[in-house]
Amino acid sequence: MSSGLVISDSGPIFSLAIVDCLYILDTLFNEIVIPKAVWNEISKDKSFSYYPIIEKYFKSKVKEISTSNNLIFIMDYGESEALILYEELTADFLLIDDKKARAIAESFGANCIGTIGVLSIAKSQGIIEELKPIFEMFLNQRRFYSKKLLNSILKKHNEQEIDIL
């Protein structure tokens, strides 16, 4: 796929870091950038175990938005700056998971992709072998993805589904 520029919100960064899959971003995209507000969110708590991975990967990928943030009233700070930076840099993708923020971004014409979409593409391209262990880690680490969505992606890739309790 290796296409263009992606701007990321913090949610997918945490999810991909937890499962040690940030490298997939380098494989799928030519460049990844985050706005300062997202950097502030992901670097706020330096005590969690995967923080060094996030810091090393993203410290040099931070850009300031050049306009005022007039979206702060409808989206959180990181999401709104990510959308603004997406527009300012005419990025190819906005990497965002939050359902409400994604709907707002898409209403502005943003080409959105989420963590699960990135992982599905990585599986299709043979970058990762199995999705199920990754999805199970998400659930065990309290990353909030719909089990129905996860199972539909597992089914698409001919993997065993996760038990829904």
C-alpha cells in the first residue's frame, strides 16, 4: 500500500504501541505526523511500560497547527488538531478510532482509517501473520473495540472468531 501522509490521533497510537505494532505505520505509509496536542496526550504519563516506544517513534514527528483550533467545541483537543493538521498538510489519511470524532472528520471530507483497518491491511499484505492474538490483547488491555467488528475482520481473514460473552 505504502501511500502518502497520515496524521494520527492518540487512540490508535496507544493501541498499536500496546501490541508492539507501530512499525506497521512505516510499512503502510510514507510519512506519519502528529499534532502537538496529540504529542501532549501521548507523552503526559511517562510511567506506562510502552511509553519509551511511543516517545522514540513520535518525538520527531510532531508538527504545530498553523491556524487556530476552531473545532475544540465539537471534538477533543487531540482529535481536533489532528483534523486541522490533516487539512493543513493535505494528508492522505487521518488515523482515528473514536466513533464520534471520526464521523465529524468524515463530514469535513477527511479520509479516515482506524487501528483495525490498518491491522486488516497489514494482515492482507502479510506484514502480520495473525490478528486474533492482537485483538485479544486489545480486549485484555481495555482497548475498547466492538467484538462484533473484531469478529467481522477475523472472519474476513479466515481466522477463528473471539468468543462473545
